[in-house]
Amino acid sequence: MQRYYQPEIETMDPAQLRQLQSERLVRQVRHVWDNVPYYRKKMEEKGLTPDDIQGLEDLHKLPFLSKDDLREAYPMGLLAAPLSECVRIQSTSGTTGRRVVAFYTQHDIDLWNECCARAIMAAGGNEDDVVQVCYGYGLFTGGAGLDGGSHKVGCLTLPMSSGNTDRQIQFMKDLHATILCCTPSYAAYIGETLHEMGYGPEDIDLKAGIFGAEPWTEEMRRDIEKSLGIKAYDIYGLTEISGPGVSFECSEQTGMHINEDHFIAEIINPETGEVLPDGEVGELVFTSLDKEAFPLLRYRTRDLCVLSRKKCACGRTHVKMSKPLGRSDDMMIIRGVNVFPSQIETVLLNEGYSPNYRIEVDRVNNTDTLDIFVELSPEMFSDTVREVEAREKKLAAAVTAMLGIRPKMHLVAPKSIQRSEGKAVRVIDRRKLHD
Ligand code: ADP
Ligand code: ZN
């Protein structure tokens, strides 16, 4: 039986949904114009007033907002509600530079938590479930978001935060956790530790995992599903737009439904800003529709993905986004070739290695170098030097076939690459240091 958290919204007739978005957009633009001088100035520079935005068809007229705008307006330049009405802040992880601070009223928190509740129910959760949240709690949105969603659904919530992996497993067993929420890299680490402690999927009660906050491949999904004996669901979000739950996967596992009653999604050409039709790869842009404290219009996420409006068998009518291929600023250009870390991850896992790897890029004598470090499994570790060299050669050939450029492979001892309890740092680009 398919269950939704808010069926009337999640399965709303598409035409009605467009109508709802139009009405909310008009209201949201006026709210921003009235309360955010920073954005009002941007609109004035384009000769716009709120009267120019009568509905969805006028969205394209609005100026974009970028992460640089958020940094420039830091800390309160985009605040659209009096501080006395705000009840909370969260902040980005700072993966790509200076942190951004987002503000929430109670209404904004409820809206965000409802999005996470939808995600938990889409993963098969209900009030009988025990949800173990090991995303970090604190400024990072992961912990607070899934925690709030779990409360809304009525699950028993284990607010573990990240780290202390042995204790995570102890609680998972003792309290019979059924749904695990964390980053995919931490889920892989928990799976690895479970097996090291001599347990297997049959010793725990987990049935599903809700993993996000960083890119992960289908190969990684299969690995985690096997090691924990669960179905693994993707969840996407960003602090600027609210946090996790902006979109989430359903039982079909073919993309994440974007909560379109709260956020409009567009795909643009990142170079020209031109809006692209559904089905084309481009940069994801969000417009919030009913936020009070931190409403952003046409915010450029820098995440690259594809939108699909194909009917989904789960019954939800909201548009689906593909897994982000990576951030536009994650993409490395090595010897003139575009390389995403996810492509390398796909090859490594397909060749039977663990998702413990590190990519190092440098420039030596004006030529880019690509070094990939990946762990041998304990069984492979007893191989002779010659066997290890043969493995490195085979792996280098497989990566070359994927990327079109040849890496230098380094097979290293088991456990020698640092595990991640939050967002994994997999790439070290030393070229930036020479600039
Ligand atoms: P930061 O930008 O500092 O990492 P956030 O913690 O708000 O701040 O992270 C949001 C970003 O994390 C997104 O823009 C996206 O790049 C990445 N992200 C979040 N969820 C996913 C996911 N499911 N798959 C891939 N990337 C994701
Ligand atoms: Zn669906």
C-alpha cells in the first residue's frame, strides 16, 4: 500500500499544482520586494516591479541569485522577516567556501520538517518505525531536518548525530532501529564496521536508509543496500532553500520528487542563463514559494541535473530530478577533459573495490596529473607485488576507458584512507595552490 504524508498535495493534479505555484509566486515576490532591499535593487536594475510578475509565465523575468550574492549579503542582507519572528538559524557545511547562514520562522521550520516527513513516508516509514538520525546535529541541516520529519510522522526518533560508530551500532541493535538517516559515505562506514564487529544484516532490524547531502552513485547504493540489508533512498536539499527534503526518492528509485508546492525548479544553461527544456542537463535553479524568513528567488544551486515530468508509478505528480551529476564547481578539468568524481567512483565499485578512495590532482611541468588512491580489500592485501601491479594496471585501463585520460593508480593498505562521518572529502586539487 502506498502511503503519503500529504496525499492531497503530493498527488495533486498537475494543472492545479501550476495554479498553486502561480498564486504563491506572486505573493512571494511581493514579500521579497517589500522586505529585502538587496533583491529589490536587483529587480529595479532590470526595470521590474512586483506587478510584472503575474504568474509562473513571468518567472523567467526575475534576476538570478547566486552563492556570491548570499556571501555579499551575509549575514542578514537577505532576511525578509523581523528577527523577533525568527526562531532558528542553520548554516551550510562550507564545502566550497565561506559559510552561508539561513534564517527560519516557525512556519519555515514546519514546512521544512513536512518535506522530510514526506521523504520518510516515501521510504516506507510510519509511526511504528524507529528512525536513527546520524546526520550531524548543529548548524548543519541534516540532523535537524530528518529529526523534525521523523517527529511529524510519529516515529520513535534516535537523535544520534554523527560519529562514535560502535555506539551507533549498539543503539541500532538494542533499540531496533528500522530506518537509518545519514550521508551515504557514513552509511558505507557503518556497514563496514557492522561486519567488522562480526554482525551481518540479519542481526539488525533496518529496512530502509535515507541518504543524501553528498553525491553518490548507483554502484554505491547497491553496496550499501547489500551490506546493511536495506533499500537505500536518496534525499537532496541545500541549506539556502531549507535543508534536506527539497526533493526525495520514492519506491521507484528513478529520481527525486521535488516538493513543488514549496519550490519551483528550473534547469538553465550555466554559461548563458537560458532556461532549458525538461530532459536536458543543466544547472538547477530554485525559487521558494512560501517562505517567510529566507525566501530566495531564482537561486542558482550549481548542481547539475535533469528534470523529468514522466508519470511516476508511485502516484506522486511532482517533477523528478535526477541524482545531481555533481556540482558545476566539483567538475575538474584535467588535461582539458571534464571529470566528475562520480565517474571514478563508478569504475572503482564496478571493479570490486570499496568506496574508500581519494583523488589527487596536481600540475607538474605544465601537465595535469591524476592520482587515484583506493584501498585493497583485506583478501587482496596478501597478494604479491606483481599481482598488485597487475590490478593497478587493470584499474587504470578501466578508468581510462571511462574518462579518456590515464590516471596513476595506487592500491593502498586496507583502512589507510580516512573514513567519513559526514560529507566525504574525496578530491584534493593541488593545482589551486600554484595559482
Ligand atoms: P555546502 O554547499 O556547504 O555543502 P549544504 O550542506 O547546504 O552546504 O549542502 C548542499 C549541497 O550538497 C547541495 O547543493 C548539493 O551539492 C549537495 N547535495 C545534497 N544532497 C545531495 C544528494 N542527494 N546528492 C548529491 N548531492 C547532494
Ligand atoms: Zn514517484
